[in-house]
Amino acid sequence: MTALAKSELQYAGEYLLEECKIVSTSGKMYNISDLIEEINIHENIFSAQVTGNIIISDTTNIIMNTPIIGEERLLLKLMTPQEKPTQDTIIDFTNNPLMIYKINRQQGLGETSNLYSLQFGSIEGFRNQTSRVTQSYKGQTSDIVEKILRDELYLRSKKRFFKESTSNLAKVVFPNVRPFKCINHLTNISNSASKNASPSYMFYETTKGFHLRTFDGLCDDDIVMTFRENVAARLTPQGTNDVLATLETLVNYEVIPNKDTINNLTNGMLSSKLITHDVYNKKLHTYKYNYLENFDKDIHPDNGESKPIISTAIDPETRKTLSEHEDTKLYVSSTASGYSFSEGSNYPYQSDNLDQTLQRRVGRRNQFGGGIVMNIEIHGQTMIKVGDKIRVEIGATSTLSDAEIDDNLTGNYIVMKLRHIFTQSKELKHKIVMQIAKDSKAGMSYPSMGVPQEGTEIGNAETIEV
């Protein structure tokens, strides 16, 4: 938060609307800054484009007179008041405009006023729908992703690209495939070159640019900001309210109840088995994934303090831990050992690379979805984005303990989804509602003793013929 200046920021949630203009298909530009009721911007760690909507109240019937037909460009720039703005601390779509592609709602507010909701998205999302990749590539998969992103025939993006390099040499042919689908395929077969060969790649867009990152890479980043429950009011040395301290306040939070052991077993989060048929060597290979055995190979948000979100207890009947049931999720696939039959010499590419990616990637994604997940609300600031690592501190509520914080909920999280909400009509206010998640817990490990075998009633098998 060093970029924010106390002398500039008057209250938590203050923002500046620097620019908001619509460029029509006729080439005319309309400044709609004074017509805005609300702006919403959505980011999702599993989405390749930023989306949102803008609500305007208008007495000039701009929809008919411009007209707005769902093909316009939107120039938008917003920022939290700060001393030295940078690309990382503002929201700027003036050099890379958004596209208005839909009129969501048109409602009359009286004889002379109308309320409109205009849906917008990244221009790359539009280009994804108007182009198909018909080309072969070989090389590092992260480099191939960048080529598709920059190619004038496909996405033609000039935005910043945050790339976590891959270790894979790949050879792929895309026959009439959408660019985003090509990139998705490449993320599915990739391992990180620097983060313990992590296969948990995601390609997503934020207001700061495009990102090709793994969960492990995000977990290894520095904490962007800490948010605390019930932060007491603080004063500056001059005796005024400390606005920056108020920004750390956790306005509201809700824990998502998603601990579902049956579902976590079924979806491959805890264990799985992969059987591959090597058509070149005519062999079968079996690969097993075990969450507890793999835990220390992955990087977690709380780093060295991270503990598994399941216990290591042994079931008294099966004598196994939860993650030792290898038949909960089964994958079957054919492979050719990475050999190229079309070239004179063998090119050491990895065709599908499933044994190094599939099970661990599925497990990691489901661990964040089925781990500790919360919805939180904070005072708005334009530096926050999806993929950031933040720290949340929640007070303990148990009367059975003297602990001041809740060990289960307190810790570091990854921002999975967020919604910037900028209101202007009733109050000039910016807030962020976001979903955060972690695949592990801090503090003490869960008890590992398990259900005692003695005293547990197994019952007698009995068949009754009727």
C-alpha cells in the first residue's frame, strides 16, 4: 500500500473516475461520466477475459440517438487517489478499450429519464469469437501461449502478459480451434519451470493484463495486503483518522460450507489412478495420486505453516487414510511415449504429458474449490486483482479456548473471484466483493488418532429372505 498517499485519500473507498467514454460505430465519442449510476467489473481466475456492466441514467436517450447497438468501444479509467499511480495500482482501459456487446436492461424512470445497463467485456473475448487457429506450433508451451495472444490473426492483444515459464517442449497442431481453447489445452499439458514442476496452470485476465500462472506460483508470491476483522479506528500523528488503516478493515465475511468428503473423493481431489496404454512400446502404466503424500511437493499460501485440510487418521475398517483409496477416481488414456513419427529424427516433445499433469492438476484445482473458501467484502482499492495473495485475520469465537484468532480461518488466501463496484449516484464509493480460497490450513494439524476400533459396533451380516 505504499503507492497510496494519506494526503490524497480522504476516506476508505474513495475513487476517481478519470475517464468514461463511448466510441460509436460512426466514430463519434460520447463522454458519459456524468450519467453513471454504477460500474461493475468482474474478474475470475478461471476466465480468460474481464467482463462487467455499466448502469447509466439518461435524459437524452443515448441508446437511440448515438445509437448504441452492441458494437461500441468503452474507454474507462478509474483509480484510488494516490501519490504515484502506476499500471499496477489503477484500472486503465483507455489504450486497450473494452467492448460494449449487449444492452442488458432499458427501464423508464419517468417521462424524461431512462435507466440503461450496458454489458461490456475485453476486446480479446470478441476476437476469440471471430477467429480460429489453424496452425502447428512447437517449443515451450508458455511461448506458444504468448504467440497466440500476440498474433495479428488471432487475439492481437497489446496488454501486459504476466508469464510463468513452462518446462515443456510441445508439438501441437490446432485445426480450426478458438484461440482461448488452444491456450486452455496448453495449460492442461504444462509444468512450471520454477515452481516444483507444478501443473496447475491457469490463463486469466485481470484489469492489469493477462496472466499465465500456476496455483503454486501464486502461493509463492508476497502478501499484497492484510485484512482484519473489527479493526479499531486509528489516528495519524496529526490527530486525523488513519484512512490507510481503515482500508485494512474486513467489512464483512461469510464462510462457504463446502467440506464434502464424498465429493472430494469422487472428483479426484484426494486420490486417483491413471492407466495409460503406450501404443509405441505396447505397455500399460499405472500412476497413483495421493493428496497427503503429495502435500509437501506443492506450494501452499501459508508456506511452511501450511497443514493438510484432512486428517491423517486411519479408518478402523479399511486401515487406510482418506487419500489412500486409489480407486476413487480413474483415468484411462493412450500415449505414444512422446515419439514423433513424422520427423526424420526424434523430437523430444511431450504429447499429452498426462502422467505429469492430469492427476496433480485436477487435485490442486479441487483443493482450492473444496478447501477453505470465504466470500469477503472490503473497502475498494484499484490495486487489488484476482490471483493476489492476501492475509485475513479472523478473531476466535469459541468459549472453550483462550486463543485470540481463529486458526482455521486466519491465514493467507488466493483471490479467486472479485467484483469491483463503483457507485456514483447516491454516494461516491468503491467496494470489492471477492471470493478467496486456500488449499491448506495454518496452525495445528487436524487430529490423527482416528475413530478407535475398540468399542465401534460393526454389526453382524444378516440376510432375510422374504
